Amino acid sequence: MLKRLFIQNVALIERTEIGFCSGLNVLSGETGAGKSIILDSIDFVLGAKADRSMIRSGEAFCLVRAEFSAEDNRVKQALAELDLDGEEEIILSRRLTADGKSAIKINGMAVTASMLRRLTALLVDVHGQSEHFFLLKESNQLRLLDEIAGESVHLHKEALSALLAKRRAILADRAKLGGDEGERERRLDVLKFQIEEISSAQLKEGEEEELLAFRERCRNAEKIMEGLMTAKQALTADGGGADALRAAARSLTALSGYGDAYAALAERLENAAAEAEDIAGGVETQLDALDIDEREAERVEARLDELRTLKRKYGKDVPAILAFLQDAEKEYELLSAAGERCEALAKELAQTQDAIYDTCVRLQDARRAAAEAFTGRVIEELKTLNIASARFEVLFGEFTREDAPSATAEGLGGARFLFSANAGEPLKELGKIISGGEMSRFMLAVKAQLSSAGGIGTYIFDEIDAGIGGKTARTVAEKFCKIAKNVQVIAVSHLAQIAAFADRAFVIEKQEAEGRTRTCIREAEGESRILEIARLIGGDTESKTALRHAEELLAVAETYKNSLS
């Protein structure tokens, strides 16, 4: 539930803090006093689209902070999924600056607006003239219906979940075996082609590197030949490198009688001359081998093209292609012997699809039974809420055995709430026909049947008293009390009857100080509450009749609330 709301610099509100109770909280005040500012602030901190126009004139930012107590396991699970601490107290804060920058935090940790909305959808449901209502969403309608149906639907959904898990396992096994017979044959054809294409290439590791080196030599043959010729000339020409080395060796040999060092140097020069002559022979060999066969060059290019094609299809290099071949051969062998197993899986899958269909039929039957009783009760509630000609039905989608493969954990067919508020008008989907006031009273009728529809802990109703009064107003107030026994209710109202039934009442007023207008919120207790109810009755807070009437309303409300204990 919403425990505390802090608002700073939002429209006419400079700074205020409101502490709500767990029961029925009612906000009242003159038209234009700023009740909508409170609801806009709540919407803002819950994740509604930010608008800089909400910042108080002359201020650099606005800030709204909301403190919730939340013991619902779904809320704790959502916190865990968002990597936030799963505490029983949740503090939401949202700050918007004049330059459009927004900062959102949950329990002190920065989050995105979508993360905020994901959590707050489980905390608060706002019902106003232009809000997106919880029950306008078909998935929520179905969830509500399942909660109403209780154990009967729960058991069918458990059985359905088990069957869906079994179907997933069968499909996974069949996928490993190539699917059904047609898919398996197509897969075998593909594998056979791939195996033959790779095998026929007779790949060898290191071959591509050799081919690339050969191509490089072909492309640079002229430069290579020129270099080899120059080297040969330098080494073998008269007076060239080899001759010079031998001449130097002979000169030092003549000096060997004068010391061993000269003899050692002479020997080294002899060795160098021999090495130079050997190198010259190698250069000659390379020159002889440089004669490029044009047909060989074409063969190399064709082979490189073949390798490029194989790499593009099967792997980045030869080892990867050979690994692909090995896997393909294993799969081909498995699929070739999979016919019998596939037939067994196909039979098991058909049986499972039949079971899924049968379970979906039973699930929908259970929902129909629950819907029939539920819609009847809601219609009776709506009659007491001044919608005497209300009609409410649940429309279930049709499905056949052929739809079984598309079944989900929610079954097949789905469900939609249809409503008509006026005699002679056809039933239509809630979002296409129901007005804001009718939607609020419709939700009130639903909540009167459920202590906590949808698992949400706080419901906010924005002026659902529009167009009602007298006995209907008293009925609305009593229904608020019933709902508030288990779910926190925050209601903005103009009706004295509803204000009198509040567990905690707040008055919203405009005040002028230092040339500026401010919206102020105060809790109404004791005498101030009597005066506010008197104002709601007739506007004259000095009328003794109005004051006595206000006291009577409070006494009647107290008696009714005590009867619910």
C-alpha cells in the first residue's frame, strides 16, 4: 500500500507530505483547489510521461517520492528480476528538471522509466476519467477470471503447463532427428551434398598457404628474376664476390708463417668463398626453377577460388571446414537411422496435442462456469450503483483441435469482457464503450466481489461520484468500505457521503501568500472534518442544520464500518 507521498514544486504545490492509511482515504476540496495535482503527482512517480509544464513556475525542478509497503511475492519477484533489493518497504522517487532531464530511483538505485512502470503496475491501479484501466487489457481480464474460478482453473492450468513442457521436449527431440519425415529427408539431401562437396575437394592443411605463396611468386616473377640475376652476377662474375674472397684468402695464407692468427683468418675466408660459391649455385637453381607454367598458374587460381567458396560456406579455414565435415557425417549417420524413432515421436506428439486440446476445452468450461456466476453478481452490484440497465458478459474465443499447436500456458480462445450501460445498446468491449465514470463504478462493482482483484494493493478512484447522489452515493461509500477492508483505497470525491466513510480524510485548499498561490493539503480530523462534510453537503459551514447533518453522516458511517468488523 501507499504509505506516504512527498511532493515538491509540482504545479501549485510548493512542498507537502501526505500519510495514507491502509483503509479508505478520501481527498476533497473546492473545484480547482488542486485535487488533480495530487493524482498527477502520483501518476508521475508511477512512471507516466514526464511533462516540464508540471514544474512550479520559477522553480528549477519538481520531485515526487512515494513510500510503499509491499509484502506481495509478485512484487518481490519483480524487484529481484530488476536486480533491486527485495525489501518490504519500497521507495520510489522521480525528479524532473526544467531542461527536461529526469532521474528515477527505486530504493535509491537509478532505474529507467520502463523498469519503474514494470514494478508500479503491481503496486497501484489508478481509475480516472482518462486513465488506462487495469481491466481494459484482455490479459488482465483473463487473469481476473482465473482468480475468480480458483482451484478448478488452477488445476487445469497446471495440467496444461505439464503437457506444454512435454510437447516442447518432443519437438526438441524431433528437431535433433531432423523433424518430421519430409524435413528429415530434406536435411539428409543437404548433408549429402555438403559431405560430397567437401570430400571431393580433398583438403590438406597448409595447402592454401602454399598456393598463396606460389601465386605471389607468379605475380612478382619479373622482380624475382631481376634480383636473382643481380645476385648471381655479383657472386660469380670475374672479380666478383667469390673471386675477391679467394684472393683475400691467398694473401693471408702467405702470412701464416708469421703467426697463427693470419692462418685462422685465411681459413675463414676460404670457408666464406666456398659458401659464396654454394649460394651462387642456389641462385642458379632458383633461376632455373623460375620458369612459370601458365597452365599451373591457372590451376592455382581455380583451386584458391574453390577454397574460398568452401570457407564461405563451411568455415573460416581448412581445419574449420574439416570439423564441419566430421559433424555433418555424424548427423547424416544419425538421421539415416532415425526413421523408426521419428515415427514414435510423431505418434507421441499427436497424442500430446490431443491431450492439450482436451485440457484447453476443460479449462474454458471451468472459466465459463465461473464467468456466469461472476457476471451475474457484478450486474447486481451495478444496479445499486445507478447503472440499472447494465449488462456484462464474458466472450470466449472459439478454437478447434487444429489450434492445439498454438496453445499457450493460458490455454486457447482467450476471454474478453463485454459491457453495455444502457438499455437497447449492444454489448461491446470495455475500452470501446465504457465512459470514465461508468468504468470507475464497474471497477467498484468488481472490487466489491473481490478483496484484491489482480493482486494490486492500492486502488485510486478519481471522482467516481460524477452524476450520482443520494442513495447511490451511500451505496458507493459502503462499497468503498468493503473493498478497503483488504485493499487500500484512495478516492477523490465531491460527495459528503463518501467523505464521511473515510478512515482518513484530507482537504485540499488554495492559499495566497506573498503574492503567490499555493495548494495545501491537510488532514481533516475532529471539528475540521465536520466542517468539511458540511461544506460538501451545502457549502454553508455555519449552518447548524448542515453541521448536524454532517455529524449524523459520520455517525452512520462509523456504525456501518463497525458492522464490517
